[in-house]
Amino acid sequence: MVDATHISFTANDRSYFSLIKKEIHRAATEAGMGAARINELDLIVAEMTSNLFKYSDDGEILMGTFANNGAPYIELISIDNGPGMINPAKMMIDGVSTTNTLGHGLGSMKRLSDNFDLYSQPGWGTIVMSRVYHEPQPYKPEPPVTMRAVVVAKPGETKSGDGFVFKKTDKYIKMMLADGLGHGPEANKAINEAAAAFKVFPDYSPTETLRFMHTQIKKTRGAVINVVGYDVETKTWCSAGIGNIAARMFGPVSFRNHMSYNGIVGHNIPNTMNDQQYPADIYNQVMLCSDGIKTRIDLAKYPQINKYDLTVLAAAIYKDHARRSDDMSVVIAKVN
């Protein structure tokens, strides 16, 4: 079922920390993670909340469980608007501390994580990302395209009206970000109907995919949707969107905003639509955002962030631009 990729836990009060740990522990258990790995996850959560208590007044932890094609993992993202760090790499060395503690927190989180990243700027805050797999992972070559998503439901809702789904073949990779009208269970139903149609449609064309989904979700409240494909052979992005899903193609030196068509998938769409193509040698990354994310995003605000996991960039955009009055989604894909 398509839903939020992450659950948000407010971590601005020490009295909540035991509840956060308990909820993440429960989610890991329900996902089938073994006891030894869960114990390590508990330690990571304890270190994250401890750091948020020491250095931030408004911390947040995002927790996601990912099936990952049979290699499941739990992802934790700690976000704060604290003082940040001048030298993050130095702070991960054991014994280095700014608060007269043992200084083992960041180093132990890194050792316990299968994937770990820390991004920080003085005066801006810090993002810490940790992934813990159910089982140790053998080395695998990079896929043609890496995709990362942060989808968070509107505060107070148990279901997300935003949803991300993708499809891979030997010839192409195709992904969809959908935002059901409104929020809550009915919006979630609309995006799941759209996702089901997306998965069974056999062709590559984003425009034709939208036309097919339009016929399949007419009994729902409808959705705004953007579909992006990547052709592995021609190394070209292809995109089509209906409604206010923001799509941006960007590369090392330039970016371009993709213009969507007016309409609502499932209710009314244009008779004439065309796929728009973008060469990946110029635009090696794509970003999709629902309208729960403010659109005036300046990537120059995040120096050196392209050296980090794509989830860190998605979390940084969520941190600075989430409206928190709607479902919120940031999806980023990058050609390797």
C-alpha cells in the first residue's frame, strides 16, 4: 500500500524520548528485524534524542521502514535547527565533545549504522541520517538511477494523501509522485488507485501513463500527478505532469523547472499533452515536490550537499520548506 515513507516524531521535550524509542522499537519488530539489530537501533535512537536534547530546542526524528526489494531496512533522520557544527567530521571522532561528555555519540551511531551521513552548517542546524538493514548487505554495484523519498503525512493524519511509487525494467526507470485531493483516507485511496494503474501500465511514456491512470481513478476524488522516466539507453529524462506537483531538473551548473498541465487526474485532463525530454548529461538529477513543500527552493543554500546521500538533501528541503498544513513530499533521483 502506498503511504507516507516516514513517520514524524517531535523530539523537543525529553519526556517524549522514551515514547519515541518505544514506537521505533515496535515498528522494527513488526517489520521483522532481529533482536540484535533492534538493540543497535535502540542505541542509535538514544544517541539521536540525547543530541537533540543537548543542542536543539525543536528537534524532529523521521522514521521509515523500507522493503527495498527483499533487503529491508529502517531509516532514521534527525533534524534540528540548532547551532550547527563548524567541523562535522571532527565531531565524529571519539573523545571530541563540546559539552564535557565522553564524546562517543556520533561515532557510535556511525559504527552501528549500515549507512550514515551527517550534514551541518553553523547557524542552520544539523541533519543526521542512519540506515540499519535487517541483515548485513553484500556489495552491489550502483543502479543506473538512485531514488530517495521523504513523504510525511499532514500532522494529525494517520494516512498520507501523497504517495511515491516507481517501476524498473532493463530499459527504463519510471517514477510517480501523486497528491490526492485534500488529505486523509480518501486522498490516500486516490493515490493507491493511481499507483495500481501506474504499476500495470506496460508502456514507458509518462503522458500515456497519465492518460491510463485518468481512466482508472475516476471513482476517486482525483489527484495531481507527475510521472518521470529515465531511458537507460539514451540517458534521457522524460516527464509529464498534471496539476501542482513541482518538478525540477538540475545539474552541476544549471536547472530547469518542468511545466505541468492544468487539470486533475481522474476528473479533467487536457486533450493534448506531450512528453518533455531533458538530457541527463546536463540535468543529472530530478526533484519532485508536492504542494506541502514551499516552492522557492534555492539549492545554493546547501553547499557541498551533493556529496551526501540524496536523503540528506530531501530532508534539508523538508526541514526548510515543509508547510506542515498538508501532506509533504520530496523525491530526488540522480543518475549515477
